[in-house]
Amino acid sequence: MIKVKVNLNNTIDKCRCGNLFSHWKKFSHQNISGCVVKDCNGVDIEGTFVQYPNSDDKTNYIIPLCSVHAKSTEVLEVLASCKFVSSDF
């Protein structure tokens, strides 16, 4: 498991993919149909900006989270099999 924290302060940049989930799918080359948080079965997923908590790495990454976890202020444990996509458009 990998620990992440949702970056609620990030402004959404437009990219040619249309939305953050489409951007994540295009660059991760993965096909995930549910939230990647441990023990979550949410299927209303969206691309979400996250960062590694307590890390010198302040890069914003995009991963697919359900609408509930996408608004979380807690540290989340996500599946290690989920590829993190840089938000550098």
C-alpha cells in the first residue's frame, strides 16, 4: 500500500484529454473501474490530485479515486498496483 493525501488546493488545469480521469487513463495505460483506496468499492471515480504526505516530493500526481475519497482530508492507503501520473501537462 502507498500512502497519499489529496491536494484539495490544486487548481484544475485543462489538458487535451478532457478531464483528469481521462488524462490518468491515457498516461497510466491502466484500465481501472473502481476507487484505488484500500477496501473501497466506489465506482464513481474521477481523476484526483494527490501528493505523498511527509515527503520532500511535492509533485502533484493524478490517480483515480471515488467522489468520497477525492474530497478526503485524511491520509489514504492506495493499492500499490495503481500507477501515479504526473500532473505536469
